[in-house]
Amino acid sequence: MADYANFRQRLDAVLRTLDVKQVSEFLIAEKQWQPGQPADPEYAMWMMIAGTPTLRNLHTQAHAWLVSHGHEQDAKIFTRGDKQTEARGTKKKRR
């Protein structure tokens, strides 16, 4: 578990650069991707950003990128998820 946590922290740091080349190089070095895969690494990077709770400050930017590049349905998945999370957090517990 510590290995995954370490990997995740390093991945998040690379994702924060918003540099698809750095993200791709990191994931290839970590044996998560292979050269030339995925076919659209920029799309994959923005999807990872959109789906990562610790990168919440980049979610609006990820959503905008996804929508502007024809991935509106994918963007909606994450938007819906954020709203559900927020709604759950504001509900009062019944006794």
C-alpha cells in the first residue's frame, strides 16, 4: 500500500504540470503505459486529472478541455460525481 501511495503522490505531482510529455514519460517509466499508448495521451491525462480528488483545483480546467475537445459525455461523468459528493457532504444526519 505504501508503494501505491508513493506512486500516486508522484503521479499527482506530474499531472499538476499539465505537461502531457512529462505524464507520458513518467507512466512509461513506471510501466503503466507503453510507448505509443494510449493513442491520445492528452485525453488520458485530462481524464486522470478530472477523476483525481486531490487535483480538485484542476477539475474546472479538465472539464473545459474535455468539452472543448469533443468529450462532453466524459466530462459530464465527473461533473455529476462532484455534485453528488458535494450533496452528500451537506446532508444533515437524521437521529
